Amino acid sequence: MTVLSTKALLALADYDEARADYMRFLSMDTPDDKAVDDAMVAMDEAHIRFKQEMGDLDAPTHLRPV
């Protein structure tokens, strides 16, 4: 079993929060496109931080252009 570092756990928490925001903004009657995009970027950034903390030296520096 892998013990996660504090930074990895924070990245997971940030990802979960951004994903909740993404789902909330996306499910609005009239989705806020900027808020949805910002939440996707936040999810990507948290995912990258998590991968780097877990030792993935080939983690992308970004997953989609901002």
C-alpha cells in the first residue's frame, strides 16, 4: 500500500473540490461556460500536481490550453 504525502492528499482534495464545482456549474439551467472552463483547468492542475507528487516525472505540464 502506498502512503500518500500531504501534498498528494491536498492535490486530491483540490481535484475533488474542482470536480464538484465543475459538475455544479455544468448542471445549471444555463451553464456558466467560463466557470465550467475554470473548473476543468483546476481539475487538470490538481491532477498534474498529484501525479508529480506520486513520482510521475513525465506528468504533462498542462492537459489543455488555457
